[in-house]
Amino acid sequence: MITETQLILCKSDFELLKRHVQNIRHAATVEGRTAARLAAELEQSNIVEDAQEIPADVIRLYSRVTIDFTEKGQTLHIQLVPPSQANLSQNRISILTPLGMALIGYRQGQTISWEMPAGKKTVYIKEVGNEGV
């Protein structure tokens, strides 16, 4: 079952994403389509001023996340980081990649369907860790 719900974002994550999607959402690429969808979701998102008030199971910048790609049965353990800290060999994924934009603001236990460079993927959010975030 695909779950479409309101994103929960802290103000700083919201501002970062909003600036990024404004720059690329009209591009005729997967990234542009991803940004356009995220822009629409950002308009409906629940913005929380104090990041400490965000529920512990919500994905945000620096969250450690375990996801399952349902079509492949593949599990990934990643951390969402700013673009300058991204490092694939350390499973540190930029918040501004299609996968990062797909996950931000969703919660543990949700299933989402999102356009990725390799086509539309369905992802189950198995675990979210925000210790020390």
C-alpha cells in the first residue's frame, strides 16, 4: 500500500529543500520531476520551528535510515547528509539526491513510491534513527 501523507520538517530542512527545488523543478530530467513533486509536498508540509519537537521516527537531515526496496528485496542502511558531506562508500547520501528528497519528512513504517533515475521505486522505511541529531 502506498502511503501519501503530510511531511513533517524542521524549518532549516524545509528552507534547504525549498531553495533546491526552486532551482531545478522545471528541468526536464528525473531530478526536475522529483523536485517538482517535492515542491508540491513542501507546500502541504507541517513545518516545526524547533527540531527537538519533531517525532523521533521522522526522517530529517542526519537521520540514519534503514530502507527496503520492495521490488528487489534489497535493504540499505544510509544516513541523509548535506551535499558537502555525501560519501557513497560510507552510505552517506545527500539530502538533495532523488533518494534523499524522497525520504525526507516521512516516518518509520511508511511505504512510499518515488521516481528515481532508474525508474519508479517503492521503498519501505524500516527504521529511523535520530540519536545525536
